[in-house]
Amino acid sequence: MLLTEGLRPVTGGAAPAPRGAHPADGYPLDASYFSRAPRHIAYLLGVALAGLPLLVPSGPGNTAVADVGMVVVVVGVVVWLKRDGVPVLVPYLLPVSLLMVAGSVAAYHVQVGVALLPVLQDLFLLAWGAAVANAVRRRRWLLEVVLRVWVWSSVLWAAVLSTGRMAGISWMAGTSAKDGGRASLTFDDPNLAANYFLIGLGLLVATSVVRRRLVRVLAAVVILLALVFTGSNGAAVGLATMTCVGLVVALGRRRGVLAAAATSLLLLAGVALVVPHVDLNRIGATASDSAQVLRDSLGRSGESSGSREELANETIGLYLGGDLVGVGPGQTKAALKGAGAAYVKEAHNDYLATLVERGALGGAGLVVLLLAVAARLGRVVTGRQSAWVRELVPRPEVLLGLGCALAVGALFYEVLHFRHVWAFLGLIAGIDPGATTDRLLHVPRTWWRR
């Protein structure tokens, strides 16, 4: 057991931690960081994380059953930390504030009250991510609870979806006529479900939750099967991105930067040579005449890429023909319709949606958010991490690959309002070795002591 290795004195205070290391390295073994209290926070976190897929039925303002657990966690964590007089870290406060201000200004500019709803969602998701970050940062046991519940609930939900899909039980798999044979579980969107399972797979591989190799392989197969049944081509691209980045970074950690750079160049050269000879239309035509699983994924590749390209062109034209303020959060579809666009739909692209809906200031906020997430992921992989965290997350390079997969996924759908994505961002902030100083953003670290 790791807690018995290299014991520190239990009395006499904390030993000084090395510069840049997690403060837990300087804690005595009887410090509160290693206690199993408070148990009620662990229960609340477990219920909220296990219930993340419960988005159907939905209520007003896109609310769902999953939001109830998230609200309770936010309140519970704030009350707990305030009672203990502990400073509260608010990761990503600066970029989200920029996005919220930009969204509010754009909503006022277009005089559409409903455009303020995404701004309130930004605030809620920021609080949810901060609650997760503070919980796993204050107690090692809570970090273990979060990882265990998240991984095993992902496997369980994947098993439910796969069983329902193979048994032809539509309500169990979440299939509907509008999506063909694509399964969405209780997400009401196959792409959203696929993104959830992609994060679950990444956490399964990155952590030590499942220690036995055979069990880990079987769990990964179950999640991969669920990914296949969602028919999400974007998730397939994300999976390839996560795998390649994870392997290259792992190689760099073990063999050095030169080996990683050489491998990266070989991979890029291989992609550059193969891609020009790949005929997506032919692959899609062949798959459309094959099994339903292939029809729902590769069979849609030509149509999907064509519609995305057309939508991107329409959205870019909307931005170039507009102003620096934006058309208002969530108003891309209405703006395209008002402009008489040939293809009217939501942006399905976080980068274009932010620019069009929140203007230049929103674009700046998105850039700062990406930089903040990249910095935290970089420190998680390369920083001098605590031995306690390394035991739970022995393969942090997979988390970096997962972050890159989410950045790529933002090209195909809007991930910034995915509840599980903000839970992941909160987890990253919580295990970030530099989280205690928040060196990147230099923002206030408390919610009530300004």
C-alpha cells in the first residue's frame, strides 16, 4: 500500500514540499488530506457523476435530472469548505467571465432575452467544475471516489446502451426514428453520448481504477462497443486523436523528446500520404450498403462532412457580414434564418459559434480558456505530481490526449455546454500541481473573501 511507503512523521507538522510539487507531498500522514471525511460529499459526488447521462426527459431551459445532483454538489462543497474556512479555487474564472460578459453584451445588443440563458448555463457549469476541482484537491479519498464512480458508471451505462441496442429495445438504447439506428441512451443526442463514453474510456485507461489488465480490456471493449452503436464519426476522430497523442507523449516521457518528435513526424507524414488517396464518398457508399452499424457511421461520412462544410461556410459568412459584438448566444440558427441562408442550423462548432454569437470578446475568452486548459494539462503530465495522485493517475498522458480529442471534437459539435466536459475540466484543475497558486490567470481564489 502506497501510504505505508516512505512514511513521513505523523507529528511535528508538515515537511516542506519540493518546489513545484503538490502540497500533499509535505503533509503528515494524519493530515486531513488523507482522511475519508466528509462522507456526505463523497455520496453527493458519486450520485451526481453516475447521473450525468440522465438528460431525458428535459425541462425548461434544457434542465434535466442530472442538474439536480450537480446543484446539490455545488452547494454541499461550498458549505463544507466555508465551514472549514478553506480558500476556494475557481479555475477558468477569467476566460468564462470573458465569455459571459461577451454573451451578455451580445444579448443586449440584439435585444433577445432568451440569449441570456446560455450565459446562465456558463455560470452553472463554472460552479460545477469548481466544485469538482475543490473536492478532489482537498481530499485524496474524494479524488479516488470521483475516479472510481466515473469509470465504473461509464462502463455500466455503456453496457446498458449496448444491451438495449443488441436486444432491439429502443427505450433502453435510446434509439429513435430521427437518428436511425444510432443509440443515444438518455442523452437525446448520439454525439453527446459518444463524447461522454470517450471521456469514460480515457479515464479508464489513464487511471488505476481497474488494475487487472483483463478486466480493464473487457471494460474498454464495452465502452468501445457503445461508441460504435452511437455512430458518431466525430467520436471516432477524437478516439484516434486521443490514442495518437497519448502514445507520442508516453513515448516522450519514456524515451525522450527526440523519440517523440521523430514519431510525430512519421505519423504526420503517414497521414499526409494516405489522406489524399482516401475517397470518403466511396467509403460512405460502400458502408451505406453494409450492416446498419456501418450505415449509421461511415455511411453518413460523405453527407455529414458535406453538411458541416456548408454550415461552416454559412456561419463564416454570417460573422463576416456582422459586427464585433455578435448575434447573441444560441442565436446562430435564428440569424441564419433571418439572413436567408440555404442551410439553417445551429453552428455545431464551438469556435465558429463563439465568434458569431459572442463576437471578438467571446473569441478572446475562448482563446484564454484553451490556453488555461492546455497549461493545466501540461502541468498534470510534466509537473512534479504528488505520489498520491500518481498512484491514482499513473498514465496522465492519456488525459492530455483526451483534452486534444475534446478540442478536435469542438470542430464537430459544441462541447462547451456538455456537463461531463466541465466535470473533466474540474478534475484536471483539481489534480493540477500548480493549482494552489493558480499562476496562469492571477485571479481571486475565493468566492466570498475578495
